[in-house]
Amino acid sequence: MIAPDWFRDDRLPHIYCTGCGNGTIINCTLAGVEEMGWKRNETVFVSGIGCSSRAPGYILTDSLHTTHGRALAFATGVKMARPDLHVVVFTGDGDLAAIGGNHFIHACRRNVDMTVVCMNNHIYGMTGGQGSPTTPPGAISTTTPYGMSEPAFDLAELAVAAGANYVARWTSYHVKELTKAVVAGMQTPGLAFIEARTQCPTNYGRHNKLRSVPAMIEHLRSHAMLVQKRDRLVAEGKPIPEGTFTVGELVRRSRPAMGVQR
Amino acid sequence: MKLVIDESRCKGCNLCVLVCPYGIFREGTELNSRGIVAPVLDRPERCTNCRLQALYGRMLCGVCHMICPDQAISWVEEKPFEPHKVEVEF
Ligand SMILES: Cc1ncc(C[n+]2csc(CCOP(=O)(O)OP(=O)(O)O)c2C)c(N)n1
Ligand code: SF4
Ligand code: SF4
Ligand code: SF4
Ligand SMILES: [Mg+2]
């Protein structure tokens, strides 16, 4: 097991379903924290509500499991009161972009010095599979039985537009790259947003012809396109294949940040 | 180093089977006492990390252990060429 000093052994195995990618993303985030050399008593994990938001409960540090959508608001408070602490937020696509959408854009605008890891499984996992703002067009969920008819949010692009200093996107298949992105985000002063696309076999895969866990991972892997490749295709005037999403580092910059300790 | 699966944690998702470049994990066939079909190991001594971790002093490859969502994969110390005592029960 990764980062054994950071897991609450007595709480494992966690409640996540067989093959749920959330566990993988916790591994990658903790591997990043370990690489940063942070101390447990100087690190705080904050989350909202959802399967993804249960993550801090398995980590051996002080943490805040807050109300739905408000993880970033609480995390901002922690950072303002104690800028000496390292703040890491775990959130879900529903938590971050639906009910918490306003907190998301304003935390990015303020560029609060923290690391936000969003486990984007394209669905409300915990409540039984309702459509979320990232459910792809055509996908079946319990609230879109004929297929999602609304366009989806691109969370990483949203964070870039709103002003976060570091933005990257990977998937639960790209474990090494995801860990590197977490570390790069933690090193960057200001808000670091890392979107980790992940599989929810229970409430997404089951309704979308991706019943097995390997099939879901393969779907993520084959639809991920490096930003550099996307840019090259655009420059050459070639079409971007339907359903692909970009992965890699989307931005790393030094806009003025809030809560950075001098 | 010896590769082990902690069967008290494994939920049998077979992601390790998917990622190992040596095919060390094989889909299992038998239910364990927790009602889970955990993968079985096929000649785990071939694993890069089993062979070379001590030499390099760091984790090598390790993708199975990073992707395992249930923190079930780890390595335990093993003395090389230690004779194994075999007990035969009658
Ligand atoms: C104020 C409020 N509204 C609604 C809910 C019900 N609820 C709980 S979790 C959830 C969605 C979670 O989705 P997401 O953030 O994507 O997390 P996941 O379970 O997919 O990881 C909702 C709507 C709630 N707990 N509180
Ligand atoms: S419902 Fe989906 S997101 Fe929640 S634990 Fe199960 S697989 Fe994971
Ligand atoms: S560390 Fe790499 S080679 Fe060794 S078992 Fe895991 S995936 Fe296979
Ligand atoms: S990845 Fe982990 S939980 Fe899944 S089958 Fe392999 S050892 Fe078990
Ligand atoms: Mg979700």
C-alpha cells in the first residue's frame, strides 16, 4: 500500500464499490503529499458530500467533512485562519460543479493557496446515479433515461478561465502522471486544480454499457488526448475525434494568490 | 522482496490484472472467506520491484500498487535464498 503512514489502517477496507476509482485517486494524492515531505500535523484535508468526499475519513490527519458543495468555502476559511497549514480538498463533480459551482469559480478567482483534487466520475455516485454537470451528452443516468441532452462542463477549462494558478487533468488510469500533477500543483503557490476523471462502475458504468471495471478504464484511456496533440491537430486544421478530452498540464502561472505564507 | 495481496482488503476488481506488464496477476477463480474472488499471482518473483527494489533503494514500476483502489498490494521483506522448511502432515 502507498503512503502507509497516511492511511487510517483501522478504517480500511473503505466503503467504495469494487473497482471504484476513488481509491486510486487517494493513493496518487497521498503519494504526492509524501513526495512533498509534508507533515501530518501541518496538513488538512477538506471535503464536501459524496462518495469522493468520504476520502478524508481514511486519512490520518485532521480533516473537515463539510456540507454538500461547501468544501472550498470551508477550506478557504482554514487557509485564511491558518496560512501555515497545507490544505488539500477532495471533491466530486456534483459537489464541485453543481451545488458548489459558485464556490469553485470564486476560489479560483481568488487563487486561494490550496490543492483541489476533483474525482470526476460524471455522475452523482452516492445518491444513486443522477446526472451531474459533467455527465457527457447522450449518457444514461437515472435523471436522463433517454440520454443526457445538455452540454457538459469542462471542469479544468473552467478553472483555467476562472484564474487558478495550476490546472491539470488526468484519469485514474494515468497513476504516475496524476501523482506528478498533484506534486506540481502542491508546489505552485495559489490554487491548484487537478481533475481526475474516474470510473463509477456501479452508477455510471452499469447504465452505459461499461459494466466491467476494465472496460471503464479502457474507455477513459482511449478517450484521453494529450493537450499537445490536441493543439497540433487544431494547428493542422484536423478534426478532433468525438468524445475525447484533453489530459496533461493545462496551465501553470503566477497570478497573485491569496493565503500564501511568506 | 515478496509481492503479496492482502485478501482482507482486496475486492477483486482485477485492475492489477489489467496493468501489470508481466501478467503476474491472473484473474482468480475461487471465492475466499470474504466471498471475493481475489486474483492469483503467477511467478511473482518476476516483478521488477521484487527483484530490484533493494538494489535501487526505491520503488520500481509499482503501477499495480498505485492503481489498486483498495490498498491491497504490497511487498514484504524476504531474505534471499532462505531455505523454506516444508512440513508434511500425515
Ligand atoms: C444540500 C444537499 N443537497 C443534496 C444532497 C444529496 N447529495 C448527497 S451526495 C450528492 C451528489 C454527489 O455527487 P458527487 O459530488 O459527484 O460525488 P460522487 O458521489 O459522485 O463521488 C447529493 C446530491 C445533500 N447531501 N445535501
Ligand atoms: S457509487 Fe460509484 S462513486 Fe460511489 S463508491 Fe460506488 S463506484 Fe464509487
Ligand atoms: S510492480 Fe509492476 S511488474 Fe511488479 S507486479 Fe506490479 S505491475 Fe507487475
Ligand atoms: S487491484 Fe487491488 S483490489 Fe483490485 S483485484 Fe487487484 S489487489 Fe484486488
Ligand atoms: Mg460524482
